[in-house]
Amino acid sequence: MNRKLLFFERFIYGDGTTSKNIAFTVKIHGTFTPHHLRQALNKVQARHPLLTAAIVEDEQGAPWFATPACVPEIPLRIADRHTDEGWMQVAEAECGLPFNLQQGPLMRVVWLQGQGVSELMLVCHHCICDGASLVTLLREILLLLDQPHMEIGRYESFSTLHDLVPGYREANKRLRRRGRLMTLLLRLILFFAATRREIPWGRPYILRWELSQAETAALIARCRNEQVTLHAALCLAFLDVFPPQQRGRQRRRKIFCPVNIRRYIPAIKPGMLLGFAAGVALTLDDRPGQHFFSRARKMNAQLRAQLEGMRLRDKLVLCEYQYALAKELEKHFNTAKGNQLLTFSNMGRLDIPKYYHSFEIAAIHNPVLLFRSANPNGIIASTFDNRLSFSLLSNDRYLSLQEAEATRDKAMALLDVRICKCADAQVCGCADEMQRISAAT
């Protein structure tokens, strides 16, 4: 593989010295062997060109994905598993441990090995993977652990922006003028912003919680009956209760939602690794006297209108005009105040089976990422085994842990969700309630 990083990849890469890692962890009941895991990793690496690549800079300082003559294997570290929550400390440490970008690969795996129970942790640099990429990698590894003799093939990735947006070099004059004007304005903004004092960064933390199967089924059924997507309802609930005043800085009630661009760029196939996403920004309608789900339907309409008007191909072309500013932009967004209240990343229903021949998946934990951002408040949601799980990521300079817990409780109350904290669903009746709700819907 040999291609120049696109603008969004270049933006994430930054100066190449800061860790931009994501850790994705699965809890497994059952057994598998180190040999089969190594075999699975080798096949997955051979399938995805980005897993064979390192990053090298040319004479102008522009980074390129380049496959070395001798490709190193994906590193695998095996450690003892001590507690059910021990994976979190490992994930936080792995997020802060930089990759050797000049050597590659930009992925490693940690196996926390216990007696009949394990955690398998994928750690990737963000410039080669988004949330959908992580799910793809985990699904393939688990499949190969279960069926070691299976072959998953390989594919050729795109080489230039022209492969993604055919004819972009012949784009109309209006688009070229707009790109140059945007670049000029950004240069001016970055010039004046350079003298601003850097915003202090606090201690990062992650608050995790999960709904029971009964709570998840009830929430999905309510959204369906109200003719609103679960995504819109969650966006509204979190945006409605999130504290807008944070450490003396009033933030606009705006939520940013990353969008999987594979749906809009046919050249990027569903199983390809990709390190960037587009996004839409939704604003809160907080006029008094409106029912929650009436407002959720309006947010749903706002989301649909933005998705339909994204013009993603134009956006990819326009951003390439700003390529020379990517490093300065990344630095600016890591030290300046952002313009939205929080980011909400909804991974949806994870396309990963629960049961395999020699093991089963007990839980899939939301990705962990701890790098700095101008918008440090983020929420990740995913659904596995009919359970909706959340992670709230922030740092205590912007939002205290107590405020985060209050935000969680208010949002769940607004959605009329009772968070079940029982250890056994059969004891408290969650299973029976889930079956009743499912039958009713």
C-alpha cells in the first residue's frame, strides 16, 4: 500500500507524536488457543491493506501510508486476568501508549487470559479505523477463532481521492473558488487564534452503564410507537439535560453525530477499514410546553434533512484544499473551546454473533478513547444481546464525575427508563418483563 493520507486522516494524524488510540474490548466465556489467535490475526492483517502499513513523511512533511518490504505481525500481548473490571485500566493504559508509526502495524491486541473467561482487546490508531472498522475487525477475528480453517480473502483499497470521488479534478469553478476561500479564512482564524491561551486539560474519565433487555425493549417499542428513531430520542434526551454552563463557558446546545460515510461513497465497501467519518450537527428546540416525543420527531426531521443534504463528495473535495492546514487545525482543536456541547456516536446494533462452537460472547464494551479534544464531552452507545449500553467520556476540567452521573440519571428519567442494577434478571423479573414487552410489540 502506498498512498497519501486524505485530509481527515491527516487531521487525526496531527504531528504524529500524540497517541490517538481506540481500544475495543470483548468479554469471552470459553476457550481458544494462542496458536489459533495468532493465525486469526495473520489472516485479518493479510485481508486489510491498512493493517500492513506504516506512516512515513515525504520531503514536504506530508504523511503517507506505506507498506514496508518486511511487514511486522500484529503484536499480541497475553496477560493474566484478575478482575471483571481490570480491562478498563488496561484499556486506558493502551490508549496512552503510542504506536511506532514509522514501522507499523497500527494495530495491536491484548489478551487478558483467565480460567474459562477472557477479555480480548483490539487497540488501533484512529487514523486507520472508525467504529464500524472496529466491529468488522472483531467480527472477523472471532469468526476465525471459531473456524480456524476459514479463508476470508483480501481486497484492494483505494489509492487516491479520485478513486472515491471520480472526476473531482474536473469539479466546477464554484467548488474550486469555495475551497480556496475556505482555506484563506481558516488561515486568518488560525493566525489570530495562535495568541490565545491554551485551555487547561483535566483528568479524563469514562462513565459506563447499561440497560437491561427489558428496558431496552421497552425504549425501542416506545420510540416505534411514537414514530421516532431511537437515535433522535437519545440525542434529544442527552442534549436536553446536559449542563450547558461548564467552568464559566456557555456552550451552545448543539450535538455532533458522526456518520458512517460508507453509506454515501460507493467506492468504500462495508468491510473496508477507514479512519474518518463525516458528521451532522443538531440543535436543540427548547421552546416550553412541548412534549418530549414531539420535540424528538422534530429532531428526527432535522437529522433526516441534514443527512439528505450532506453533499459528502463536495465536502471531501473541499477539505483537500485545507490539507496544508491539517496539522495546525488539529493543534487548534485540541487546545481551543469547541462550538458544540457534546458528541454522540451511536454504533447501533453490533453485527457480531453471541454464540460460537467453543465459546460465547458475554459482553462487548464500548470503545475507549482518551485523547484531547476541543469538545471533550462524548457519549457512545451500542446494542449487543438486546442490551443498550452507554459510555460518557469527558474530563473533570469540563464536567465533574458527579455532574456526569446526574446527567445520566436525568437523561434516563426523561426517556422513562428504569436502570436495572440487579445481578440476576430472574430474581427481579427483568426477563419476564422483557418477554411481556416483546410479545406486546
